[in-house]
Amino acid sequence: MDQLSTFLDSIPVLGVVFQLIGYLTATVPVIAPVFVAAAAPVALGALCGIMNERSGVVNIGIEGMMLSSAFTAFLVAALVAQAIGTGTPSPIFGATVPILVGLGAAILTGMLVSALHAWLSISIRADQIISGTIINILAFGLTSYLNRLIISPNPRLGAGIFQPLGLPSFLVDIPLIGWLFRGFLAHGPIAISVLILVAFLQIWLFRSRWGLRTRAVGEHPKAAETVGIDVIKLRYRNVILGGIFAGLAGAYLTLELSGSFQNNMTGGRGFIALAAVIFGRWTPLGAFGAALLFYSAEALRVAISLSPPVGDLGNVVRAIPPEFYGALPYALTLVVLVAAVGRSVPPAAVGKPYARETRA
Amino acid sequence: MSDAAVRPRQPFWRRGRVGQVFEVAAVPVASVVLALLVAALIILVSSFVTTGSIDWRLPLVAYGALLQGAFGSQSALLNTILQATPLVLGGLAVGVGFKAGLFNIGGQGQFLLAATAAAGVGAALATAPAPIAITASLLAGMLAGAAWGWIPGALKAFSGAHEVVTTIMLNSIAASVIGWLILGPLLAPGFSFGRTGDLGNSTLPIILGNNIHLGVVLAVAAVPIVWWLLFRSTLGFEIRSVGANPSAARYAGMRPRFLIMFTMSLSGLLFGIAGATEILGVSHFMIPSYGTSIGFDAIAVALLGRSHPFGIAAAALLFGALRAGAGLMQVLAGIPVEIVDVIQATILLFLAADIVVRRLFRIRAERGITEVQTMTSSYAGRAG
């Protein structure tokens, strides 16, 4: 076996590929948590996108929803911490009252901003892409303004972050599959909730009355209205509920990942989420898989910085400039998107404002 | 204005040529007024948050400082023009896209890549004769911008990937590419931080005051050129047709794929001029972390200007004035300059919710739809 791998690795050019495969199988268990941690906010954003687009509303504003939620999560948590102190963290996840209040504020913000998007795109019937863009610009402007006004002058502002779940060692040490537990469960509550929410929404969307109605409204609102579904109401409800996911994604960035707020800290994740929705064919499971795929590049970067590969592969890796890894998730998203579009069909009524009593 | 609706004969501002301008400009102007009122409210609230008491005069002080900083002196006025220059070019870039039903939100990447290309070529030709050096660096920037705009155009034309997602991805990729270029092949030795070399003869000449460079002339010239292209040339007619109704355009024998790629390249080219002139005329060298929000600002300009070149020029001057005056406002009234971003976004909010604005100001609805409302129709792989 060892001889075989040594032989394969020594083949010119192609050998590097085998070395890469060997390197990846060796490191993936170690860096598995990075995958999920990096993919969690994108997966949550994608769930928001699915809620919107399945009911026929395009949402380009996920980025702005995430950013504004990240901001209120941080600010509210910090202000509560300042007012009543952090108290003793709970044994699970290290949750404190301020962090939990901040989480609630983030969810509320996500819903509020979504309500604005719903109003603009459903009631006002503005172009939905313009509406989403305005939400992005508004979120960027307001958070930068308030950041400068409130957060920057008080550098000590902060409420700490959720702690990752401590897994019992017997679970992690199970051979072959132990790393899976570590990869998916050694996280804070929001990242873990992603797994539950993805499964939940997948079932809800395809196995429940609500799901059937939502998909009907997204595919053929006229037909849905004919059988007595209130299209406008259902779209409003789904867009606003979708805001919960964007809110969680924002809270994840400030209350679980970093513990601070920076301008534009979402860094395009809301848009990668949109690509994940398309590549995942408008299904929660597919979008989650897409998010994991997009951030495999990030995991690779961490792997290389933690344990640099040796041999020919090491030489290749050293020749690649570090900026390459920064661009990789976006490039991967781009390539995958180009390959997926056309083969994955969006809900038929997506982007079309619905007006009662008019011809379609 | 309110009793105009009941009068049988329309007042002069609703008739003829003036009436046409009024019909197009009424909602944008009303949106600007409303946004300034909302921002005044935000200023009041933030004064309460920071000081604990409401200073009712603060909005007046702030807007006074803003006006003074934008128009109060000759240098203020020139600064407004300087700030408006990239906004005119960017606004035209986004506006041209809107006319073709394309939404280029990748202006930032196109701008940054063009700026880097211009800085690199400019530094390489620092000792060449000025006309050659300047022309070559400008061309390098234009080409880089056009190429970076062409990519999402080609992706859309051939695979149907929507430009809203692809251009954003290309923005992030551009940030990495310029980081690699500036810290690698274009790195100038002998500085304490990573930057490109001195421009020497490639620097754009100053033509007015002490900061109005040749790029301002390019921006001013671009307005009528783009207007002519869009409204007086066959190509412009085709661009507008594809934007208004892709399938009708195809049946009429136009080439949507070519037009999509051409328009995105043109859009990138205009962002490229903006990037190149900002470097060659204002910053004089490029750094990896060069900060710009031109992509979003240009969208705001194009929307406020109704995608019309002359409207875009007016909107760019307004936003240029806001940016030029914001510095003085921060000094005199203690309002962070980021309030300009808030005003900008609020204007857009009112533009989108134009039904509300119309009701408030009793403005009649326009005839026909604006090209902006066709944007979403091409979303997610159903390109024309």
C-alpha cells in the first residue's frame, strides 16, 4: 500500500494530484470544523433566499439584511452588557443574557428589513432587484454611520461570543466517523442550528401544506389564488419569516465568529448565498451542500497554513501567491454558478410582482 | 402645486418641453428633498444619542456647513467638481447597463483593476514623453475595466448566469488580483508600504485651480458622447431595444449576445476611465487596500439620474457636492461623513417607493414604465 502510494506520488505532474488527494484525506478530519464554520452564514443566507424565491420574490438584499442584523446583534448585546453586566455564562455554549438579547435583536432586525423588502416588492411593486440593492446600500450606509457614531468612540464595547459545544471525547475518538461529529457539532449554537434548520425547511417545504402552497405561489400565483390561497399574504409572511435566517446569519458573524463589528463585514456572503440557492436548485439541502463546497477553498487555506504540505505538492503550494486563496471561494462560486445556471430552473413566477384582477 | 390637479388647463410646468422634464424630474427632486428631511431627523436623533440632549439647530448647522463645504468658495466648488468626476463616469456606466436591461454592480472591481493597470503602466512609462505616457496609461485602465466588464457580459450571454451575482464575485476576485499585482509585479521598491511606482510624466495635467485634472474633461465629454450613442446611433437603439424587450429585439434581427457583451464592456470601460483618472489625476499611486464605494455610489447616481446621461450628470454633481461638503460638516457639526451614504440610500428608498412620493406631492404617474423595472425579468438564467 505504501509502495503503491509512493509510486503514484512520484509520477511527474500527475503525481502532484495524488499527493493532493493524500494530503486532503489526511487533513480533512482536522479542518472539518472550518468548513461548517465558514459555510454557516452563507447557508443561513441561502435559506433566506429560498424562503423568498420559492414564494416568487427575488432577494438581492440578503447581504444588507445580514449586515444590519450583525450590527444590531453586536450593539444591543454590548449595550445590555454595559447596563446589567454579563453575568455568569451558562455551561452550554457560554450563553449570557446580553448575547441572547443580541440574538433576539438580530432576528428582529432581519424580519424588519425583510418587511421593508416585502413592502417594496409586493405592495409597491418596485423592481425587486432594485429594492434589494437599495436595502444593501441602506444597510451599508446606516451601519457605517452608526458604527462611527456609537461603536468606534467606545472601543471597550462588547459582550463576548457564544462558545462551541464541548463534545465528549468518546464521540470524537470514534474511528473513521468521529471527525464528522467534530466537524458538524463542535460549534456554537447558531452554526449547529443551521443543520437543524436546513433539515427542517427541507421537510417543511416539500412535505407540508405550507410548503405546497408556497411553491404554488412561486410557480403560478394566479392558479394558487384561484384555489383560495392569499398570494399577497403568503408572500409577505414568507419574506418576513425568511428574515429570521438572515438575522441568524448576521448574529453568527458578530456573536459567534468574531465578537466585534466592522464595516461591510459580510464581505459578499449574502451574494454567495444567492449563488448557493441557484446551485442548490432552490432546495435547502442543496444550498447547504453548495455553501460547504464554496468554502472548501477556505478550509484548504486553513489546512495549508496549519500543516504545510511537503514534497512536490509543497513546492506547488509555495509557488501560489497567498491572494489566490482569498479569491478562491468567489472564483469557485463563479465557476459553479456558470455551470449550474440553465440546468437548474428557478420558480416560474420569481421576480414578478403579483396583482389581483389583472391578466398575467 | 396641490391645486394643479383640479385646474382644467395645465400650468406651464406641465406643458410642452418643460412639462416633459417636470414629469421625469419631479419624483427624483422630491425624493432628494424627503431624504434630506429624513437625514435631518437622523441627525437630531444621533445628537440625542451622543450628547443626551436634542440640539434643534443641529440639522441647520450641519446642512449650512455642507453647503459651505460644497459651494462656499472657489476651492469648495472645484472640490465638488472633482468629487463628481468619477460619479459621472460610474453613473454613465451603470446607466448604459440599465438601458440594456443589465445591472452592473461590479463597478468596484472594474474601477480597482483599471486603477491598478493605469498605475502600473503609468509608473513604467514615467520617463516617456507625457502625451504617450498619459495616453498609454489611460488606455491600459480603459482596457482593464472593459475586460473585467466583458467577463460577466460573456458569462450572461453564453450561460445565462445573472450579472448581479457574477459581478459581485468578480469584485472580490479583483481585490485579490490587485493585491497580488501591487505587492508583486508592480511593487515599487524603496517605500515603507506596498504601492506602485511614481507616475512622473504619466500624471494627468492640472487644468484649473490646483486639483482639477484632465480627467474632468473626459468625464464632461463622456456625457454627450454616451447620450449620442444611446439616443442617436443604431447601436444605441439596439441596446435600448434589448433592454426594453429582449425577445422582440431578437425577432427584429438584433444580436442579444453581442449587445450584452458590448454593453457590459462599455460599462466596464467607463468605470475604467473613472479608475484610471482617479489614479493618474488624484491619488498618483495605487495601494492594495485602496478604498472606494464607487460601485454602489454609481448605482445611486444612475437611479437618481433616471439612466439619462444629463440626469446622471446632475445627480453626480449633487452627490459630488454632498461628498465635498461632508468633511466640513463633520468638523463644524460633528456629524460623521457616513451620513452621506445614509442620505444616498434614503433617496433611493424614496425613488423605489415612488407611489408614496407621488401621493405626498400629488405628482401624476408617468406614462409607460421605466427601464429600471425590467431588471428582475432576466434573473436566474432566463436571459433574453
